[in-house]
Amino acid sequence: MLSISGSLVRPKGMTITIHGPAASSYVRSARMTCIEKGLTHTLEPVAFGTEAHAGLHPWKRVPILRDGDVTIYETSAIMRYLDEVGPGPSLLPATAAARAVMEQWVSAINCYIYDSLVRKYALEYIAPRLAGRDPDPEKIRAGVPAMERDVARLETAYGHGTYVAGDTPSLVDLLIAPIVQTVGLFPEGKRALAAAPNLSRAYDKLRVRPSFEAVHSPVGA
């Protein structure tokens, strides 16, 4: 349902569905956004790679959001939607410059940082263990330099204030926090984070927020 102004009017009590696995950092970011915005949501699994999955996301990724007749894929779009329809405080910075900084880092995460920190480092530990195999030390070592490089780059993002784009968390901080949690589960990641005091300081503030605690309890805090 749309109001005259064109903004969505959500019926009171309507529950949003987020499709995807609880352990996915992107799913956690979407869920954190729901909680920060005061929106009730449920988490539903996805049968990866099936036609049903393709019907929700043409590239068969997660998360996917469903809110009544609205279906959205791609995490940054989902988070933007939640920020607009939720009653909680805005998760967008107050100035044009700060919003541009936020968008810069959102793009960097989606294009580069997720790949180096999660796909090519953390998942080299996680995926083999889920399949009942030991991780390959050579593949892990191969991913460490890029992981360390991009942890250092995230460190610069937090070098000018409490959060990336101001003194309160914005959408980009909710993208970063689950990635940092994942990287910190493994020894090389822990060492890289220990050498990033500004990033670690911000993460310590984010991980005690109710939204973080609610979605990370099943996957380890």
C-alpha cells in the first residue's frame, strides 16, 4: 500500500521475511538493520541453487527481503529500504559529504573487501569444515596478504571519528560489523584486527548493540 506521498505504509504488525542462512554476514547486516529500525522480521532458509532460489534472486545469492508484495534482493538495497520504512532513527548520515563517504565504503565492501576478508580468507576455513574436511593451509596463506591489506584500509575508515561517517552508526557500519566478527574467528584475522585499533574500537561499540547481539548469538560472538 502506498501513501499519497509515495512512501510505503506498512500495516501495523506486518512481519518482514529475510531469506538466507543465519551465518551469512550479509544476512546478519540485513537483520541488524531490521532491529535497529524497530521492524519485526523472521529468518527463512533458502534452498541454494534451486529454481525456487532463482525465483527470489536471479543470481542465486542472499539475502532476499519479502515485505508483503515487496521483494528486494542485494543487501545495500534491502538496508536502504528498511531504513526508509522502519520507525527507528535514520541510519543515514546527516550531511551530503558524510552520506557520500558511507556510500563509498558500502561500494568498497561489496566490490573488494567482502571478497578479500570473507570469500578468499574466512571461507577457506569455514567451507571445508562444513564439508567435513580440513582447511587447506596453502589456500589460507594465499588469502592472508589481501585480508591484512583490507583490514588496514578499514582501519583508515575509522580514523576520523567514532564510526565511518559520523558519531552514530550508519548502514555501512552494519555491513562491516559482521565481517569483522567473522574474520576475528581465525588466527591471522585476530592478529590483523589487533593491529587496527580504530576499527577494533568501533567494533567493540557495535558488538554490544542489541541488534548485533540478537543476530550473532547463533553464530558466535
